Amino acid sequence: MIDVVEILEHWHAGRSKSQVAASVGVDRATVRKYVAPAEAAGLTPGGPPLSRAEWSELVTGWFPELVEAKARSLTWPSIDAHRDRIGDMLKTNTVTTVHQRLRDEHQLTASITSFRRYVWLQFPDRAAAERVTVLRPPVPPGEEAQIDWGFLGHWLDPVADRVRKLWAFVMVLACSRHMFVRPMLRLDAWAWVEAHVAAFAFFDAVPARLVPDNLRTGVDRPDLYDPKLNRAYGDLGAHYGCLIDPARAAKPKDKPRVERPMPYVRDSFWRGRSWQSVEQMQTAAEVWCVEVAGQRRHRSLDGAAPYAMFQAVEQPAMKALPVTAFEPARWSTPKVGVDCHVSVAGVLYSVPWRLIGHRVDARLSARQVEVFVDGQLVKTHRRIERGRQTDYGDYPPDKVAFFMRTPSWCRRRARELGPAVVELIAGLLETNALHRLRSAQGVVGLAERHDAARVDAACRRAVDIGDPTYRTVKGILAAGTETDHLPVVAAPTAPAHLHGPLRLFNLDEAAG
């Protein structure tokens, strides 16, 4: 009917039927069809003007079939067969839910568009209620910030010499409409948290409540009553003392103050400009937020500028920044391998061997890696960029005894056993320390089976006779001769003559 009214308004304004047909995109025969009743009623082009309401009333009388033409389509009978059921269900459910249940439970084949048109005509009160938009009440100063990502466009990176997608993180303060914009190349959790930190620094204050979208960068599991935030985002909220209250899934009207400015950001800040780097964009965006977006006359503020409203009303009501800076971190849940290591950002870090096969919570910050089990810190490592970071204390003692007993450990243990042990170990490790490490480990290991004083005495005797080796010290302790003062002959390395050297060279005696 709206199209018919438009045709009649054009015709009554003095335009020819051919001009009207070309203007509204219909055939001239169609124009003649709808103009004929007006001509029969005595209306002529150029006559006294009629309002749109008056034209609509006339068209309703001339063409009553237009009022229900679309609704009374081929699907009308199939929908009207459920009229009573629809009336009852509309008392407790939305139009969309009623259509879904009729489709699933009663084999209704009509589309949702046809079904809505039917409801608008047959249940006008309910249809009007469906179309009502409830205005959000004013937000007190400092109480709320609305947050979202937005696609800016494609950017030719002059350094990488390739086209890249560019996104904008936008935070809008709900009271003053002052905004923070940060162009970014990544859409991960780390970038999300970093952008929040930069926004709070830009405002030099923190709002009491954050209303983000249900993006995976901040929300692991959307839920109307109990949304699950990811660990890094939760840490940020706890550090700054602000409530994170995600909007409902697929409900952009929950954060209209950040949804509406996105086209403005793309058009005013981004389009038609050349940029050399992301850092240049980010600096320019902050200037734009203050000097351009912050100075515009905002209709919702009765013509006041957002930046002036922010300075006068909102910033004084916001929370002060914490004394300590927030350190962004990434959380992951790696599984402990049989080598007692977990993989965090492509680097291996050791954890206690008792956790093999279990999943742990790993927190990766700029300087360190922390591993938690059931909320308890079990391991901390200095962060490295590649390779592996191993603490041999995380292995079972019997598996790493050899690797733990380094030359330094041998020297330290020797000092605990006595000066003779120190002298002998120093001699062993003076040259080719790694090749003679096993011998040094064996000497200090004798203290596990013998008294330290005996080991020290045995080492003294071995040094005095000029054979400071593990085998000599072990032989002295086995014979119990560490306190004897007679020279000790080292064990022969070639077969001995059973009759001794004197009889060996006494040929007469040997012949007899």
C-alpha cells in the first residue's frame, strides 16, 4: 500500500504517468491501474494537496485487497489452522519461539517472515509489543564502559610488503561518550588485555564496570547468569578492581554506545589515509580521540563535546589507576610429558615428576613462567624464547644422580669430607675434568658407605704414595689400611711372578 500511495502522490504532484513509472520502477499499466480510481473520484494533478494519511485512507477504500494481500498468500491457510494455538503461545513466548515450535512439533512449513506478517495482522497488540524498543536509562558517570572489536579495513604494510587486515579495539565511556580507539593486527587474548591496559592509561582512570562482547578473546563460555571469563581477562579485572559483565550473546543493543560509533571511526579516522606502521596509527588514534571525536557536538549530550563532558563529569567519578602496573599474561593448560616438561609458547619447562600425565595451568608473563595445580603454585621458571629450561630437581633422585653430581658439586662435597679429599679431587679435576668426572664422583661417593674420616685418611695415603685414583682409595678402605704408614704398592697392571723378583733372577736356585 505504501508503494501505491507513492505512485498517487507523484501523479497528483503533476508528473506524467510515464515519468511516475520510470521513477518508482513499475510498468505504466500498473500506474494507470492505481490512478484510475483517483481520476474517477474527480482528483486531478495539481489539485489541493493531500496528506499521506489521507491518501492511505483513500487507497484502503479503493484497494481493500492490498491490506492483506501479502499476508493472504499461499501460506495463510497453513498458519491460520493454528490460530488458537498461536494465541495461547504468544502469551508466554516470543514470535520466533512460537514459529520454531510450530515448525518442529506441528510441521508448519511457512517461513518466519510470513509467520510474522500473519501475527502482525491477526494479533496487532502482540505485534506492536514485539516492535517496542526500550530506551536504556542514563548511566551514572564513571559506572560503565562498553567495548568491542571492529574491522577497519585492509592495509598495505610497507615493511612486510603485503596487505594485512586491520582491526580496531574501541572502548566508549557510557556517560560522556568519550572513546579510546587502538588499531591492531591481532585478535588474540594477549592483544585484548594489552588494549585494555592502554585504554585505562589513556583515560588515566578505570570505570567501575566493563561491558564487552562475548568474544573468545575475553569470554571462554557465554552465559546469561554466569559467563566464564578467560584467566588473563579475569586477572585484569581483579587487578584494576572493575566488574566485567559481558553483554548477552547476539544482543548488540546491550552495548549500543560502542556499536553505533564503529562506522564513524572507520570513516573519520581510517579511510583515505596512508600509514607507515601500526605504532603510527595507534599514536594518531589517541590524538584523533581527543581532538576530533572528543570535540564533536554529540546529540545525546545535548550538543556538548564528549571530551569536555569526560573531563568535567566522568573522569572525577572513575577509579584511580592502581599503584603497581598490570603485567599481561597468557594462560594455557599443557599436559606434563614423560620427560617431566610442559610446552608453553613453544618452549619446554620442567615440572615435578609426580605430575607426569596431568594437565596443569601455566601462566606466561613477559619475564617468567608459573605453573599451577588446583590453584597452587608448583613451579616457577625464568622465561626464555626457545629451547628448554630444566631443573634436575624435578626428576626422581635416582634418575638424575649422575647429572646432578657436576665438578662443582664434587668440589663442594669434598670440602665437607676433609682436606685430603679436597686435594685428591682437585688433582683429578685439574685437567680433563669431564673425562675424570666419574672417578671424582666415585671418590666422594665412598662416603656413603664409609665414615668421612676414613675416606679422608684413605685419600691422604693415596696422595702420599703417588696414586690418587678411585681404585686406590677404594682398595685402601677395603683393606682397612688407611691408618698404616707403610707404603702401599698399587695393584699390578700386568701378571705377577709368583716366586718374586729375587728367585726370578737366581738361576742356580731356579735350576735346583
